[in-house]
Amino acid sequence: METNEMLTQLLGILSRETELYGAMSRVMDKEKDAAIQSDLIALNEAEIEKENILVALGLFEKQRLALITDLAESLGYSSGELNLTRISKIVGEPFGRRLEQAGLDLSRLLETLQAANQRNKQIFEHSVALFRGSFNLLNDLLTPNTVYYRTGNIQSTKSTGKCVCSEI
């Protein structure tokens, strides 16, 4: 395959990956809203959407790596030496500027996704802490609250409070 054809295919793959990462960003926003509203159905739907996007991204990543390997061979480099910035400088125009811009777009989008992922992680950690607190409260209400008396008898009290004896 000719170098220009490979570069055109690479730009197409990068464009599709950018679209998928944009879709992932929108799904993560849905996930955030669902987590805030405690909407389990919406959370499950977002999870399925994310998994589908990740599968598609994996396929494009494989194609991109194979294409980079072929392109590196065509240009006389090893595939480990090439990244989008280096390729854009090697090939020059009309592909150089477009490849560099595609790399910048992907980098910005990935930074946005990392920030959204961190935000969602904090929301989920807060939700888990609230759930644990609620679980512990309910567990305390269901567990009999025993009081020990001087006589050695143990008596259960209502779970509305704790009884304390100052003398044993």
C-alpha cells in the first residue's frame, strides 16, 4: 500500500477514534447524572454503552497499530519510534498539519475523559460512603442493644438509645 493511502487511512481511524471518545464523554456525563440521581437503570445503560464503545475503540486501536507498523516500515523506521507528532514532521504537507491536529484533538479529549473519570470516581466513592453509613445505621437498629447490670443479667433495650450504668 502506498504511503499516502496509509496516511489517509490513519487520519480516518483517528477521526473515528475521536468520535468514539466524544461519545464516551457524553456517556460519562449521563453516568454522572444517573449516579447523582441514584438511577440504577440509567447507570446500567451507561455501563453497557461504555462497554460497547470500548470494544469499538479496541478494534480501531488494533487497526491503527497495524497501520503504524506498515507505515513505519514504509518510511524506514521502527514502529516504536513513531508517534503522531513525529509522523507529521516526517511526512510533511498535506498530511503533517492534519495529523498533528488529530493528535492534539485526541490529547485534549483524553484529558477531558480523565477528568470526568476522576469526577465520577469521587461521586461513586461518596455514594458508597453514604450507603455504608445507611447500612450501619440500619444494622444498629436491627441488632439488639444489650445492657449489662450489676446482677450479671443482660437485658435488651429498645434501639432508640443506649443505657449506661455508672456503677458495675
